[in-house]
Amino acid sequence: MKNVLIVGLGGFAGSVFRYLVGIAVPFIAGGFPYATLAVNLLGSFIIGFVSELALSTTLISPETRLLLTTGFCGGLTTFSTAMYETMGLGRDGQALYASLYVAGSLLGGLFCVVTGTLCAKLWQ
């Protein structure tokens, strides 16, 4: 139960931070989604930094890693987790799986967004 609360607290903070970045860096209609890019890049940096310190030193406890990676980065963006997992596949010599994961995530995600949008239009 303790870990669930830790993840929930981090997720709350990450979600609120994402919302605030969206307000501070508004999406310009027809323009580039700077806020989304910013949180994706920031989340990727944080998950890499925290995970490396947690795995190679005693500076970050397992609870703090859970709070910051699964919680905060999960609330901020799941893109960071996908990038960390892709790096792990590459590090483990699984270049094919890493490529399939990236392609599947991007193309599959785009397909699912389009399909969800079309289903919603049919629902109306």
C-alpha cells in the first residue's frame, strides 16, 4: 500500500506539472506543440538520470526512484518510460526489438488515436 501511495503522490505532482507547463507554453493553433515536446524531453532526462543514480549508487532509495520515475514521470509523460525501455533493449543487444517497439509505439499509437477519433465520431 505504501508504494501505491508513493506512485500516486508522484503521479499527482507530474500531472500538475504537465498542466502548468501547458499553461506556460501554450499550444499555438496550427503550430508546433512545444509544451508536449518539453515534457517528453524533460521526462526522458529525469527517468534516465534518476534510474542511473538509483541503479549505480546509493544516492537514491528504491522509494524515491519509484516516486520520481513511475510516479512523477508517469504523470508527466509515459514517453519517458518508452524511451528508457527502448534504451534498455538497445543496451541488451536487442536492436530489432528496440526498433519494433519504437515503430509500434509511434505508428500503432497514431493508428489508435485516429481509430479512437473515428469511433467517437460514429458514436455521436
